[in-house]
Amino acid sequence: DEVIQLLEGSIAPVQCVGNPGVCQRSHLCAVRDVWDELKQAIDGVLKSITLRDLVERQKNKDQAVEAMHYN
């Protein structure tokens, strides 16, 4: 997930998940709990993706675009 965070910045879906101090009620908010669960799921996916995976995905996309230009 470090690679994505470096490229994209914070991946928190709402500000209070990344920084609970922005809202006095964040510890009382059921909706924030849902957003936090979503962030944890996103983090799990991102942790499974390596820089090598991203490079390979980009190569595949570049090759597909190149093939479209020759057809």
C-alpha cells in the first residue's frame, strides 16, 4: 500500500477515518465505523499489490493500446 499512497496520497474514503481529530463525534459515529471498515478492506487489497504487479499491469495495458493501433 506504500506505493499507492506515494502515488495517490491518502486513501482514506473520508477525512475523519484518516484523522479522527477533525470531528469531535468521530468516536460516536456509526457511519465512520463503516468507512473505517471500508478503509481496512482497501488497505488489505493494496497490501497484496507489489510494485512489480503494478509494472506488469501497466505493461499489459500499454501492449493492448499498441495492439489496437496496429489493427
